[in-house]
Amino acid sequence: MGRRTLIVGNWKMNGLIETAQEFADAILTGLSARAGRFVQCEVVICPPATALYVLNQRLGGSSVKLGGQNISEHESGPHTGEICGIMLRNVGCRFVILGHSERRATCGEDNETVGRKMAAAFRDGLQPIVCVGESLEERDLGRTLEVVEGQIEALIPYLPVHAAKRPLLVLAYEPVWAIGTGRNATPEQIQEVHGFIRQRLEGELGADAQKIRILYGGSVKGTNARSILALKDVDGGLIGGASLKAADFLAIIDAVPEKF
Ligand code: 13P
């Protein structure tokens, strides 16, 4: 359907200025050697906020884009410790990851909070990458689709009124039990949930659902990326551990299949 593959690196709480600079140099060198392949996919790095400025200095003007890992739902004001969307834009961000399971689990972010943050991202001109996914317990209880459906439905009231903006939404299916564990969801499990998400989006948004990219995340590496990225409703990857070293991240970009 012409959805451009999106490969996003989520560094989580890793990376100092020096390592970020080294990564930027290595990724630019690696990508320039792969010019043809790079055209097929969009590449985004989401470092900790403290490394954004220096990465923007190094990567600004290149085709590698930047994203944050969270924003406040507020525009500005007395919210100590928070960062708003405009601040991320100010250091070159185009994207922001929202509702990551690590934040849902430890920062009290529920579906409503994530919806409000998504609305804030659209308001502030950022493309939200909203994470959804079930815990191991929920999967074992056969509740995977129900949980994911609840997470998606909560977003609907917060989508932009302007229909033209809606396809800018990016979703990421990250089964909690596959994150950082080396344990992979099978291609069948992944396609089942991605197909279900697409179907639910279609019910709400009609034809626009075909334009929304759905990423998979959870122990994606160079060695398993090809079979995952080739799945019908998988439009890219949200990569944790394997995005910290340029060589590992480039191996995933090398695995992007030609879908169109
Ligand atoms: P890993 O790739 O380390 O499993 O992390 C996935 C993730 O949580 C990306 O947001």
C-alpha cells in the first residue's frame, strides 16, 4: 500500500554525548554506503533528551530523523522535570515515542494519559509513535487482542479533527514479554495482532487506516528482522538494544525488504 518502512531506534536510558556523537558519525557513514536501500526506509533515532542537541548538530540536514521518548501533555509551565513537545521540536525532533510499556508500568501512564499525550504531540507538530502491547500474563489468559483493542480505542477521541493529519500517527506493537528478553513473538503472533490493529483502525478511520504505519518491537535484531519486516501489516521496527550500536542498527536496515 506504499507505506514507507520506518525503523526507529529507542535508546531508552542509554547514551552519553560522546557515544551519541560516535553513533551519529558511524550511522551516517553506514547509510551513505547504502544509499539505495536507505531510500526505501525512513530512519529515526530516539536518544535520551540530553543527547538530542548534539545529535541534531551531527544529523541535522541528513535524512536521519530524531525523536524524543516522551512528552508532557502540557504546552509549558510549572511542571518540574517535564519536557514539552515544543522543546523537542526546538532540538530537531520530528517524532516522539509515547506510552512505552516501561512508562505505562513505572510512571503510571494509563490509556487516557497516553491519549492526551498523543493529542499534545499532534498539537505541537510531532509525529506520535504510540506503543501498545500485552503482558505475558494477559497473553497466557488469551486476552491479547482485548488489551490491544482497549489501548487503541482509548486513542480515538484524541486523534486530530483534521482527517489529513491522522495518517501521521504511528503505532508500535510491543508485546511486553518480548522486550529486552531475547524472546521473540512468532511471525504468526505478530501478524495476528498487526492485522487486528489495522482492522480496528479501519473500523474507526476507514481508508486512512491503510496509511498508518504499525511497527513491531521486542528483541528485533539483524538476524530476525527480515522475517518480521516482511509481514504484511508490519511497516517497520521499534528497536531497543540493537539500536545502541550503529553496526547492529545498520544490520536491521539491511534487512528491510522491498515491499513496493
Ligand atoms: P528491545 O529491542 O531491547 O527488546 O526493546 C524493544 C523496545 O522496547 C523498543 O521500544
